[in-house]
Amino acid sequence: MNDSVPCTPADAASWITVPTGNTSKYRRGVLGVATGSAAYPGAAVMGVDAAVHTGLGMVRYVGPERAVDAVLARRPEVVSGVGRVQAWLVGSGISADSLDDLDPTTAEAFRHASDDGVPVVVDAGAIPLVHLGPRAVLTPHAGELATLLGVPREDVEAAPVDSALRAADRTGSVVLLKGSDTHVVTPDGSVRLVASSATPWLAAAGAGDVLGGVLGALVAARAGQGEVGPEDLAHLAAAAAVVHGIAARRASGGGPFTMTALAEAVSGVVRDLAVDGDARG
């Protein structure tokens, strides 16, 4: 089954939250980020950098000291520590079976992500560590989704939409299945979207960290304006995939690129979507 609706740049444009004259940094959205680890601080840097380039009021980063230092060296405008947020981004660069396996600071952030009652963007590494449900967006690739479903990766690749729907039904969460075509579904299957703007050069380490930052920022910015439900989260997830894909094509120019270049290209894509209502790679 594959009756997904394409998400075009013009569609994505309607999910960019543009600040107005009476907007404060808090109304623009605050994103809490609990990603990266002492072993993989770069995951935190890339996700935070992407979020800042996407546009929102504030990023609060929570993590181990090595990751905090790396994040602040790259993005000094980021605030370190737990505080009020409109959304969370968790899990990228983290591998653990329980909260006891995390450093205490990160574990505290994960508890907030579970208990704060705000939308949560969940990298596959955090699926066992936070409460899932209608406020969560899971962002696995085919291998990670196969692990979640207990099936071979080939089964997911052969039927991506059906696989995403099974995972969404099982977890009660929105699922964004990353790939050359990125599929997004709601738990009830009422929204099925596909974004196809990516370049094959995007298949590289760190690309998922950047996508998480883009999505977290879009969700936080929209949540700063009001309630965000599963259908909204699905459209925001598809919009994030479109922004991510177009930014990759711009950073690539037909060849390889770094993830920092990808994050930096995000701002121009968001600008074009916000101002012109469309964007080209």
C-alpha cells in the first residue's frame, strides 16, 4: 500500500512559523535538546546548529560537559540547562537501554521530555527511554524501524509505508521513516505524506542529526503559537524533510558536502519558503 500524498516545497511553506512584530523569543518557541554524549558530542552540535539555522526563539541544551562545551563553542547563543520549553528533541548520538545508562544530566532531561506534556522529536536511540504517544514524532531509518518491528530491514525497504504505519500504530506516535523518499504517517493512518527532495549525497553520517534539529525547531516554533496535535506533527515532519532535502541539494551542488554546510544552508531555504512560498534545490 502506498497512497501517500507528496509534500512539496509550497506545502512545506505553510508550516514555517514566521515571527511578527509583537513576537518575543519565548513566543517564537523554545526547544529543549538532549542529544549527544561524551563519546559523540558532534551529534549535539549538528542538531543544535540546525535548529538555530531553522529559526526559533531559543535552544536550551542539556547534556554531558564535553557536549555542552562543544555546543557552546559552535553556538554561543544557546542556553545550557533545563527550563521551560515548547518541544523537546532527544536521543541523537545516544545509545542506552535505560535511563540508568545515561549520565545524570541527560537522564534528567529525558524525564522532562517524558513529563513536560510538550511535543517530543525522538531519535531511534531514545525510543526505549521516553514516553511515546500522540505528542511524539519518531525519526528512524529503515534499519532502526526494522529493529523496532522485529523484522528484517529488507521488509521495511520493500514496504516503507506499511512498515511506518505498523510502527505508528504500535507506538501511538507519528513516524517519519527516513530514506531517499521520506515517509510520514500518523498513528491512525489518516495522514500519509512523502517528501522526495533529497539528494543521494545526503546518505552520510550526521544527516539525521541535522534533520532532527530542523524538525525540533519547526515543532517548537509552531507550539509557541498554540496546541500541536498528531496531524500537525506529521505535516511539520514532512516540511522538515523538505527543508532538509532542499538544503542538502544546495549544499551539495552535485557533489559531497559537510553537515555544517548542510545546517548553514537551512536558513536560506527557510527564508525562501517564508518569503516566496517556495524554494528550489
